[in-house]
Amino acid sequence: MSDEPARLEEVRDEFVTQWGIMGAQWGINRTMAQIHALLMTASDVMSTDEVMEVLEISRGNAHTNLKDLVGWGLIKIVTKKGERKEFFEAEKDVWEIFRRVARERKRREIDPALETLRNCKAATEDMKTPNGKAFHEQMVQLEDFVSFASKMGDRVGTMQHGKAIKLAMKIFG
Amino acid sequence: MSDEPARLEEVRDEFVTQWGIMGAQWGINRTMAQIHALLMTASDVMSTDEVMEVLEISRGNAHTNLKDLVGWGLIKIVTKKGERKEFFEAEKDVWEIFRRVARERKRREIDPALETLRNCKAATEDMKTPNGKAFHEQMVQLEDFVSFASKMGDRVGTMQHGKAIKLAMKIFG
DNA sequence: ATGAACTTTCAGTAATTACTGAAATCAGAT
DNA sequence: ATCTGATTTCAGTAATTACTGAAAGTTCAT
């Protein structure tokens, strides 16, 4: 039986790899998801150089993706006193991660879709032909649904963990 | 003021384009999303050739993406009697679309992630070092959350529109 | 069996997206 | 002002993903 630290590294590697694949299936890029997985399971903050080394990626790539993760609110920059370098630390609370991803995806994906739907709805408001009316009605249906999803996103995004758990129990308990 | 059919075509084009962009931001390919948008707003079934013509894409491309959409359960093949050709028709009910997408994404993305998490959890079950314990705990947290999400997906995937509305009202009303 | 109408596959190519590495820039210490 | 240790940018390149078009396959009528 191999020693524990070595086994841990192996398992962690598997996790990082799979998280990367998963990220890629969603719209997120593989490296960004891998860095996130790495930091989520790091026992301490990491520097850009450490990330570069572990994942064997270039400085530019590491830099870009670390900053993107900061943009998503999934990791934050920490500075050590006396050190000039930046270090990174991931949010580890799962509920918090979910909230931030939900908020960000809503902002980037749902909101623009909603705008288009509203345009298309408005532009066909007054149509009289059966086709025009049918199209308009489809836009109404979509807009209703997506704006509902958007509101849910807002709700969840501001909900505390405890509240969410209670709510979940009520629904699925 | 231009005539209604022409205006409708313009608006519909905008919708198709934007739906394609949205699809691309999610993991779905642009063309597939465009075809879906096209069929969702079609007043009648469409053939492969019609789709090719409207979107100006090749036969191979149209074919592949139409079949993928069938695989997602978002459109279905209809045959007209006397005609040998296949025609396609989209599910237009928004709730039904949502259910099918939820079901499919769960199957393709959530379930495999869950398997990895369970592996990583099991592989670190017995660890004694602080790092091993911390990693294990993180896997437990993630597994709990993702399996919860998975269960939600199942629930929603089998829920009827009316039930869902009532539930939503209870939560967000 | 032959052929017409249609569907499916796939090798080659185009388009898109991600990554590298080196140069430019920045910020604090001397 | 200069140097040092770091961050940021970006032109060029690599990798990935999507698309084309033509050939092969299928199905049904004759």
C-alpha cells in the first residue's frame, strides 16, 4: 500500500481532470475548471507559478484563467505580508459556489436572451396574420418562462444556505 | 410600413440568430440551436432541404444537427403519407422543452460528475493526514450537493406543468 | 434486378477557441 | 532614477470543434 500523500495526489489529479472535462461540457473552458478544482482542494493558497507548475501550463494561460475565476467570484486574491506576489484562494463552500455560478450565468446568458425575447415579442405585438399571431404567442410563452427562471436565479442568489436547505426539504423531503 | 410577412421573417431571423448565440454560450452548438429556434417558430413541419435552404448550411450539417435534436427529444420526425421524405416538428411547449433539456443535461453532465465524486470520496475514506481528511470532506460536500441537484433534476423531469406551477407559486409567490 | 428518392457517413477543410512565450508594463525598495 | 520581482498583454501557433460535399447506403416502387 502506497503512502497517503502520494495516493492523495493521485486522487486529486483524477478530480482535477474530471472537473476540467465537466467544465468543458458546460460553456466553461477546461483549464479554468481545472484551476478551480485545484484551488478548491488546495490545503493552502497558491501562486501563479505553483498553478503553472502543477498543471503544466504557460504563464499567460494561468494568468488569464486565474483572473477569469476572480471575475466569476470563485476565487480571490490574497496577499501575504512581506511578499509582493499574489496568491489565490478558492471559495470552498459548495452552496456559495453554486450561488456565484448561478448569478454569473444569469447575468451572462439569461439576461441577454430575455432582451431578445422581449424585442421579438414587442415587434410582433400588432400582427394580424395567423403566422404572426402564432410567433408572437411563442415569444410570450418563452419570455414568461425565461423571466421566471431569471427571478428564480435572483432568489437563489440571495438566499442563505440555511434557508435554501429548509426550502429544499419542504419540496423534496 | 412593410407588409407583415416580411416583417415577421426579419423578426424570426433575429430570434434564430440570438437563440444560436445563446446555445453556443451553453455547451450546445450554434447550428443545432438555430435549427431548434427555426422549428419552434415554424408554422408547419420542415424537411431537411428546407432547413438547409433557410440557414444556408450543407446537407451533412443539417442532417447531423437534426438527428442530434431528435436525440435530445426536442424535435420529432413526422412522415406525410404518400411522401417518402422525413419532416421535422419541434416540441413547442416551453415547460416540456425545459424538462427534456434538464433530463438530458443531467444524464450527460451531472451523472458522470457524480461518479467521479463518489470515486474520489471512496478513495480517501480512510485517510488520516489533515490534507487527506480535508480533501475527503470537500468531496463529501460536493457529492451531497451534486446528488441533491441530480434528485431535483429527476423530480422536475417527471413533474407535470400544473404541479410545477403550483410548486413555483409556493416558493416564489 | 433496376432505379429514383431520400438518408447517412466521413475524409478533408474551414472556423473557432485556447495556449505559449517573450516583451511590455507596473509597483515598491533602495 | 534605477533595479527587481512581479503582473499583464498579445502576436503567433496549436488544438479543437464544426461544416462541406460527395460518395455510399437504404428503401421502396416497378
